Amino acid sequence: MLDKLRLEKARQWIESLVPVAQQAKREWPGMRVACCLAQASLESAFGSRAIGGWNLWGIKALKWVPDSVEVPTKEWENGQLVRHLLRFAAFPTPLEGFRCYGRLVTNSPAYSNARAASDLDDYINELGKVWATDPMYAKKVRALVRQFELEKYDA
């Protein structure tokens, strides 16, 4: 019963963010709402581990984002998880977080292969190659997209 309850709470959390994600998509068309929501779910454990207010994606500190926080984290290096203390962007509102995510994936040359992808699976694969050091990152994002049927939010 508890698993069903957690699943329902996760679904409600995602659905509460859909309008904000879709607004950011209108401003930054290079993003895919399904992937954005799946990444936010994965990176923040459905909002329970957000960094710096509304940084749901683990976005590192950026020159054009005025606020940041220093947070202990783990990164995959040579097949091992290594602890680091890194600066991450901080967002006071969900919209500011989603706008930053959209701007980043729409404008950064690092995500040009993702933007050129012909479908959502390819987009996730290409984004995953750059976004995270976890070698299973794209697989995890794709699983969340499927589990919560997130592709419908890109329509």
C-alpha cells in the first residue's frame, strides 16, 4: 500500500509542475518537457532533495544565474563514485528553475546533438551523454518517462 501511495504522490508532484515546464518550453523550444520532468524527478527524488530552492536537475553554478549554493555531491569518475563539494545554481521559484533548464538545453552547444535528435529516445540518449556522469543516467530518465507517461506533455 505504501508503494502505491508513494507512486501517487510522485505522480501528483510531477503533474503540479507540468504547467511550469510547458511555459518554459514555450520560451525555450529546445527543451523536451517529458525529459525535463523525468530529470527533475530523478535528480531531486520527486522534489525531496532539491538543491538551492528549486534546482531540481542538479544544474551546476552558471555565470548568468545570480545565486548558488555549495553542496556535497557524488560524481562518477573512472567507474567509481567520488565525493565532491560543488557549487550549484539556486532558484527561488519553480519558473526560474525551469527557465534556466530550458535556456541551458536550448542554447548550450553541449546539447546540440540532443536538440538535433529525431525522437525522444534519441534526445534522452544524447542529453544523458553530457548531463550526468552516471553511465546509467539516460536509462533511468527513459524509465521515468515511460513509467509516468510523460511524453504526452510534449504534445
